[in-house]
Amino acid sequence: MSGPNETEYITPLRCKACQYTHYVTVDARRWNWYQRGANLAEVWPDPVYNSAYREKIIGLRSGYHVCDMCWDEVTKFDDEGDA
Ligand SMILES: [Zn+2]
């Protein structure tokens, strides 16, 4: 997917819940675009990038991240009433 002009950074992202460090690959050009004020969903559109990926991007920017596994722990309580 990445061409010769694209630079990708592999950035550590620590989960606030389990303290495990995950790594997220971020395209430098997209990141700069985002930092200049572009909309998150515009920079990383569906279906190329899913919402889980965008959650990581939000985590990178805000410094607060909860990983997928911990999200499952948090959300499974909701599922009980639903299923
Ligand atoms: Zn976690």
C-alpha cells in the first residue's frame, strides 16, 4: 500500500488499563494533515482504516488509550443485557 514517497512511523502507544505498550503504524503525511486540522474520518477513511485504528490515532493525540482487549473487558458488560 505504501509508495516510495510515504513515510510511516511505528509509534508506541501504552494502554491506560493494562499498561501494555502497543504499536501503531502512522503515515507521516496523514498525521501532518490531521495535525493541520483535518477531520479524523477524512484522513483515515472507511473502509481502508477501521474505527479501531482511528481509536489508536485518537489515543496518540490525546495521550489516553485503551487497547482492544481492554475495550472488550469494558464493553462486555453492556452485551449481557443486549444479547
Ligand atoms: Zn489494555
